[in-house]
Amino acid sequence: MRKTKGRKMEFKLRKWELGDVKSLTQHANNINIACCLRNIFPNPYTVVDAKEYIDYILENGDNGQINYAITVDNKAVGGISISLGTDIYCKKGEVGYWLSENYWGKGIITKATRIICEEAFHKFDIVRIESEVFSHNIGSRRVLEKNGFNLEGTMKNSVCKNGIIYDSCMYAILKNRFVSGK
């Protein structure tokens, strides 16, 4: 478990626990979060969804991934993960995250992203970490840019969310360009 401060708020990254179901449901059940995530992140977000997610994480452990709850006052208010690629993508990881709207703009995701990328580069034999975000998700794009990720390209009409076609942006950082401890 790592305890750290965002710009204005102290938070911790720790492994998910069964006791997180209630706070996960409370904070994840938000259309403003779900609208910029993959469809696997449901809306509405129910107790059943939270339990299934935590059960999945606990059953799969650290098998090719790092998954952390982002906690404030020991309540899960977000999540962050890195999943390893397979087959020809075996030397890369993909970072994904979400945070309760109540905690946006406090530097939490920026700092959590730095921490998890540092851990992934040390723990796994990977050479890059990437993230694909909706082009209109300026907050998420800024998180990546603040952590040294480079915009590699904008993919036109590449994703469909709720029946609407959007562009997405591919960001990546290379291990030899990653600067830890910022």
C-alpha cells in the first residue's frame, strides 16, 4: 500500500478488498465517469457489478496485471490498473483509471498514474505503457501528458459509445523515457 498526496488531498493505492463493494458502487455509479470508459464499465453501476469486479480481481491476483483501489479515508473512490499485452504485444502494458467525480481536479489520478507506471516498469519486462482515451476527454489527456506520455496519434471515428462515434487518442511512454519520482 502506498500513501501519498495529490495536489490537495491524501490518498492511498492498495489492493481491492471485498469490503470495498459499497464504496465502489457509490463512487462508480456516475454517468460522467462511465461516458468516457469502455462499455465493460457499466452504467448504472450496481452492487452486483462491484462484487463481480472485486471477485474477478481477487481470483486473478497479479497475473499479468496490477490493479489498485484508489482510496481516500480508506474508502474506494477510484481504480487504476495496468494490464500486460499478450502475443506480439507482450512488451507493453496498458494503463486505465477512473476516479469519483467528487475528487476530480485534486491531482490524485496524475500522481496515481506516475506511481503505477513506475511499479509496472520495475515489475514487468515491458518497454512501453500506453493508454487510449476519447479525444474529448481533456482531463484524462492532461493526466497522461503531465506524466510524460506522448500523443502518438488521433484515430478518427475509432470508438462507439452509446451509439455515438468518437475519435480516440493513443498516448504512450517508453521505459527509457520514463522519469520516476517527479
